[in-house]
Amino acid sequence: MDISEQLNATNVTGEEVEPFLELTPALVQKRRSQARIIFDRFLRNRAAIGGAVFLILLFIFCWFGPLFWRIDPNVIDVTNVAAQQAPPSLTHPLGTDDVGRDTLARALAGGRVSLSVGLLSMLLAIIFGVGIGSFAGYYGGAVDNILMRFTDVILAVPLYLLLFVLSASFTDGTPKSVVILIAIFGWTYAARLVRGEFLSLKEREYILASRTIGAKNFRLMFRHMLPNAAGPIIVNATLLIGVNIILESVMSYFGFGIKPPDASWGYMISVGQGLFAVDPWLVLVPGFLIFATVLSFNLVGDGLRDALDPHMTER
Amino acid sequence: MGEYLLEIQDLKTYFKVRAGKVRAVDGVSFAIKPGEKLGVVGESGCGKSVTALSIMRLLPQPPGEIAGGSVLFEGQDLLDLPESAMRKIRGGKIGMIFQDPMTCLNPTMTVGNQIGEALRIHLKLSKNEAQKRAISLLEQVGIPAASERINSYPHQFSGGMRQRVVIAIALACNPKLLIADEPTTALDVTVQAQILDLINGVCSEFGTAVILITHDLGVVAGMTDRIVVMYAGKVVETATTDELFVNPRHPYTLGLLSSVPRVDEVRHSQLRTIEGAPPDLTNPPPGCPFMPRCAFARAICRTMPPLEVLPGQADHLKACWVDVTDPKEQAYAEKRRQTRIEKMLAATNGHAASSQAVAEEK
């Protein structure tokens, strides 16, 4: 804009000149920021967008739906026989279960539990995994050996077996305890991934260069190296949410996770299972939700992987 | 010796590998006065960069190991300092520039933050103050629109611009000494001169001493006060820049100087080279390391000559038994060189034919 003003100013001699072309937004060539480039690349991936849209809708429904759908998910309606195992109707759009609880309300409540358990346990696991992995990768040698053998031990234990055993003794059926239990086993892949990234990053010349200005180990690890490993970590985190939701559902299905009467998708399936022949809705609704949610997280994860990969050719 | 800013004495840096010890730096000594500009010249693999990293104590350990010697900086031995004190020296008192500006800037940080980092570490400036100082530093290294460019990422700069940023980072805390390790090797020829001018100008302004490491004699010629010539981990000759170019006394320096192609040379004349390759530094044989490639070599070269002051010239040291200015020696060396080249040509028939063609054309 400065330039156009200057050039216009030089032409005030009165002669008729062609007016200087205004720098309209169409003419200003704007450099896309790195985040913008990644976002644009993500937008071009249809499957990932589908997954993202589904997840956004699911979040809105689960958290804001109950404001409008005011039926208590735990209210049992034993007096009215017609309200038990009811097929979808206007009062109960997805029907009711064997004790007359509204399936829609329970699905929303279960979604809140499953999603928050998935997200929180992912966060915990990633924080723990990134910590362990970065120390192992950065310091190498004995530190690396000890931490990675510890990781291997955790990976070698049959996951479901240990989850069931531990949940029987250590958890009290609240979402918080389930989050912690899942996180304890979820950090291993993140740790391995971050370790691998750090092993290669610490040999980069810019790390040597920041050593020459006197940067300390922690600064090197978390300000210089971690942002450079962000791409793989984000992808891993997204995929981990899906895995954690499945884990939570499996645990609840077998009665080791969220304690009844609180709703969770896995528990809803286990309740509806015996009644499948009579009322398939009781299994299909939570089953579809688990399937679609996990699939969506995986699609978004794949989309992010492609979008964040700097070696991807610009399409 | 309060006269010197940095004094390296008999520095020995070895790398332990499976085949034995690689003597990358083997008894190097040189010194630099405050504000002086010193060139360190030598072929690839002769220990220049390892010397620089040894001064900064940034060798990968293991396999690297400083086996002996001392690095006196402002009177204290850097090799004895604890790591925390060493960290204050790095960036605060000694800055360093690397060869390839494409790889030595962090791609995930803005250049402003990277310049500001040293300021925040050493001078404990706030984020705002660091940004302000970073802008003025960027202006000083000749980057236009510095206040906007401060928020750019390294990939938005060209190679020459990035090297300017790297220089700004190295000089941010106004260090006493700047170590520039091949600062122009990765750059365009036209940009090279600009960057050298910049280093020269900024360092003269700040009174910073410079150690300029390069394999390009042209680079050191215009800019340095004194030159150290290294070969196979040893200093073979050191003199003031003018003296070295006019009056080289070591056969290796002589070879380096005569192998620089000249614009006023006869066309199609053969370029003078130093035959052979630098020796393997794993368990090298005793004696002068240059002996196998040296046309002046003789029996006495089997023992390593000491680095001695030339008679009458206190500033000029060389490590060679032979007086290369003696016409008799020169004639003898020229003859040996010719026979060696003929032998080489005979060994490679195809090559011989092509050089004949060149000769006929003449």
C-alpha cells in the first residue's frame, strides 16, 4: 500500500496518467503460513474431513445434547411395562432398554464417558511417553537402555489380561481410575516413537549450533527437538484415542470398566447382548457409535499423517 | 602470556574407533590476540573442524576424546572448566558459525527467537528486550525489513540470508572470539564475498577476534592477519598472511598456493596439484605426515620436524627439514614431480591418450 501511495504522489503534476493499479486483495500475494499449508492439505483429504465432521458433531451432541434431551439416562421405569424394551418411538427415538431407560440419553451419556476417557488417557499416556522417550533418545547409552527395556517389559505383558486383573483390584469404576489404568499401558508406543525421533534429531546440525550458544539440555530437548517431532506425536496421539476408546469399551463390556448404572458404550452392549433377538437396537446403537468414532479418529489420524509429512508432494 | 586471547598448546584430540585411534588433532598449537583475524587452512580431514569443536568442548564423546594439551582462553584452561561454566563461555564469550546455513537453523523456530535465545540465556533479557535487540542485530547483518523478518521461519530465507542470521546469532552476545567453520563453503560464489565482508566488517566493529577455518586460500587471503596451515592434524606452517603468500616455506603450503588456478594462466595448461591423498590418521607412521606426497622428501623426514621459527623472522614458523627456497632443492623436487606424473599417466592409458590429444591441440 505504501508503494501505491508513493507512486500516486509522484504523479500529481497534473498530467493525465493511468491511475496506479490498486493493490486489491487479489493482487497481494500472501505467503501461506506453515499451519495454513498443513490445514489446506488436510482439507483435501475427503475421508479425514468426513471423520473430523463426524467427531465434531459427536462432541456437540454428547455435551450439548442433554441440554435439550432432558431425560435422565439412569431413570428406571419399572412401573410402565410398555416403556420397557420399547422400539423407537416419538418419546424414545432410539427405544428403551430392559428396565425402561432411554437409549438415546444413555448413548449421549456413554459418549461423554467414552470420549473423555479416550482423550484424557491419551493425554496422560502421551505426556508420559514423550517424557520417557525424550530422555531415552536424548541421553542414549545406559539411560536409553534402562528406559527402553522397561518399555519392552510393559509391551510384553498381555494387555487385556493385566487390565482385567488390575482393574479388579485397583480401580473403583470411576472414569478417572479407568483413565489412569489405560494410560499406564498406553504410553509405550509414544515413548518408542519419540525416542526414535530424538535419536535422529540430536545429530542434526542445528542442535549442535544451539549448543554453541550455550543452551542447556532441557532447552535443547523441549524447545528445539520436541517441536521437530510434533508431527509424528500428533498422529500417534490421534490414533491412540481410538485405541483407548476400544480399550475402555472392552473393559466396560466385561464389567471391569465404568461401574453401572453409569452409562458407557461397552456396558450398553453387554446389557443389550442377551436381548439381541428381541431388541437389536440395544446393541446396534452403541456398537455403531464405537465403530464410527474409532474409525473417525483413525481417518483423522491418517489425514494428519499425510498433512504433517513435509515430504508429501504438494497436490 | 596475557597478550593472547586464546592460546592452544599441544592440543591432541583422538577418536577411538574399532581399528584403533584416529589422531584427528595431534599436537596443535597456535594463539590469537584480541581482535586478531586468524585463518586456519588445510585440506578436508586435516583436523580443522575438530580443533574448533575441541575449543568449544562440543566433540561427540565418545568416540571423541581430548587426549592432551590445553586451551587457554583469557587465562583459564577451557579443558578444565566444569560443564556449567563452559556453557557460559559458549555463545557468551565464544560464538561459532557453521558451514551449512541450510541445516544449522531450527526449522520450527522463528529467526527472532533463535537470535534472542542466546540473549535470553546469557544476558537474561526479557522476551521483548531480546526481540528488540534481535531486530537491531538483523539490521546490522544487512537483512532488510528486519522488524518484519524477525517473525519469519528459516525456510523463508535464502542461503545467504540464512548465513547472515547465523552470524547474527553467533554475535548476539558480543563474544570476544568468533569461530567460523567454513562459513562460505555452502554458499554461492557471489554471496561468499558478501558474507566474508560482513564477518570482517561486523567483527572489526565489535573488536571480535575471528578464527576463520577454510580450505580456500582465496577466502583467507583478503581477510585474515595471520594464517595457520594444518596438515594431518598438525600445524605445518604459520605466518602473517602477507608473508605466507609471498614467502611460503613448507612444501605443503607451496603446493596449496601453486594449485590455485589463475585467470592469467595459459589455456589448456595442466593445473598443478598435490599428488596423492591425505594419509589415514588411524595409527599414522612416525615422521612428517606429508612425506609420502612431498617432492622434497628425504631420509631425515622419517622423524617429525619440530615447528620452528625461521631465522630472523619471529612471526614465521614452519615444520620442515628442507629449505624450499634453495634452488638446488627446487630443481631436484621439480624433477621428482615430473617423473611421478609420467608414471601416473603411464599407469592410466586412457588418461594418457586424452592428454596427448590435448598436447596435439596445442
